[in-house]
Amino acid sequence: MLLPSAAFPYNCLAHAHLRVPAAASSRAPSAPLRLFYAMLARDGRPNRHSFSSLLKSASASGSVAAVGALHA
């Protein structure tokens, strides 16, 4: 049996935060970033789907440092 990646639930939540209008308010762009840090803190490993929501979130937050940290 093929097990889902540990990143899957985090990726789903991060994507949902960007798609739900109430969550996409000016205060919420950092939510996917916080989810990513939580995943890393629990020894989760990002997969190829993890970074699209993170980059969109970082760019929406207006934080050059956040975008730079993801790019590095």
C-alpha cells in the first residue's frame, strides 16, 4: 500500500488558506508559512507541491525576506 506523503495534509491546508476568501484577508497570508514551519518542526519533508502555495503566500504578504527565505 502506498502511503501519502506527510506533507499532503499541510499542503492541503496551505492551499485552502489561499483559496477561501475569508482566509485570504490581509492578516492571513502568513498562515501557509506557519503551516510550513509546523511541518518542518515535526520532521515533515516538503514535496514538489509544497512550494507553490508558500511562494504565493509569501508574495501576498509583501515580505521580501519571506520570499528570499523560500528561494534560498
